Amino acid sequence: MTQEHDPDFLALVPEPDAIETLGDGFWFLEGPVWVPGRGDDPAHLIFNDIPGQVRRRWDLDGTITELARPTDFANGMTLDHQGRLIICEHGTSRVIRLEPTGSVTLLADRHDGRGLNSPNDVIVADDGAVWFTDPPYGRRAVHGIERPLVMPYRGVYRIAEPDAGAPPVLMIADLQTPNGLCFSPDRRYLYIDDTEAMRIMRYTVAADGSLSDGGVFFDMEQPFDGEVGFPDGLKCDEHGNLWVSGPGGIWVVGPDGRHLGSIATPSVVANFCFGGPDGTWLFICASDRLLRLRTNVHSA
């Protein structure tokens, strides 16, 4: 793995080898979300085990507890501006929201009269719009329910007003397998992983949410020295650096498209998030284990 100890990289991750294991023995972890403390409920991490169909919680005292089973092969998750949990379900091909009462609100399961492929990852924009990707992985065995695809494309969607029941609007339809996605700190750009193409795409975002100037921002097609991994989870830090899962672990790419360095992990990384008491801990879903690494940055 190249440039692992580049000075610019070490300014972000001073000890890239100091990875801690918080839990192991899982199947395949995804969708980590740091949940701020609310009232008597302290801050904690939640994450999904897709094949195991379990959602779990990790607390600062190190305990891991089960929150939900089954989960309809739930994958990516995020919080909206009201702190409600939004979940992508592979098994049902839908995006849902958990309400404070425990009820479920359907946000999306169809577009243009067809069932979605399998919503994978999801984010919420500053205006409250919900953006999600829709590759085919949840219509395959192990990580979903094997069934035929009915959608002619693998899209990226935007739900402009989720509280008003707005339908998902197709924003991008020409990617092979859209996966992780995130906004730049100034919200000028939207970045999206195209997993099977081994690249990160970038789009300019207008005030009304429309996209333009789409193109390849970073290409992972280079020698990997036998390392395994793909662009999947994607986050942007406060300085505009992109953190993306890739061959060997997590790659960090500067806002200029330069590969600053990589974090080597003991197993393939699907996703990760920033969190912890000061927001600088990196929680990593690495296949069968949950990891943690301390950094010097916060999420965008």
C-alpha cells in the first residue's frame, strides 16, 4: 500500500497502525452511525450485520447489545436533522425512517412504477433532502434475497421533501454500481463511489439539488500488490479530504485528488464513520469485526 506514512497523511492519522478491535465474530458489518446522546440515553454507535440480519449498539463502556432482529438485510444508515434513523433495506428494496414512537415510515421503494434494486447507502443534505444509491447487491444471496432486477438502471436518487411524502427523483442513471456517497464540506460537490468501476465520481450541486459537471474524480485502477477491497464506504472530513474503503483498507484522498495515504486493516472494509466523544474516532466495519482508530479530524 503506497504512501502510508506521507507527512500530510500523518497529520490526519498520527498512528495509522494503532487500530483497536471493539468486537469480532460477526458476519459482514455495514452502515455505522454515531448517535449523539439524548437525555438519559448516552452517545453510542449503531451498525448492521447484513447477512446476520442484526442491528447492534456499541457503548463507550465497551458493551455491545442487540437492537433489532431481523432487519430485512439492512445496510446503510444515517440520521436526519431531527435525529431520526433512516435505513436502506436490501431485503425489501426500500428506504425507511424509524420514528421516535417506534413506527416505520416508508420513504422510497419504487421509481417510475418499478421496484428499486436494493438501496445501499444514504445521506441527508442541509435542506433535509434524502439522497441514496441503488445498486443490485441486495437482490443477490447472502447480502439480500435472490430475485430478478426490474429496474433498467442502477440509480442515485433524491427525495426532496421526505416529510411530505415526496417520491424519489432519479438524479444519476449511468453508473455501474453506485455505492457510498457524501458531500464536500461546502456542499458544492457530491461524491459517489462506482464500486465495480473502481472509481470515485464527483458532481457539482446547485442550490436546488440539481447536478452538473459529473466526472471521474479519483481512479483506483492501479497496482494493489494483491490487496483486496473496493470503493464502498465514503466520507468527507472537515478539510475536504475523502476517506474511502479500498484495496487493503481505507484510502485517504485529498481535495485535489492526490492519494495521501492508506490505513491498513486486518480484513476488508465495507464502511466507517466518524464519532466518539470529540468526533475524531473512526469506527470501521471491517467484514467480521468492528474496529476503531483515533484521528485528528472531524466529519464534514
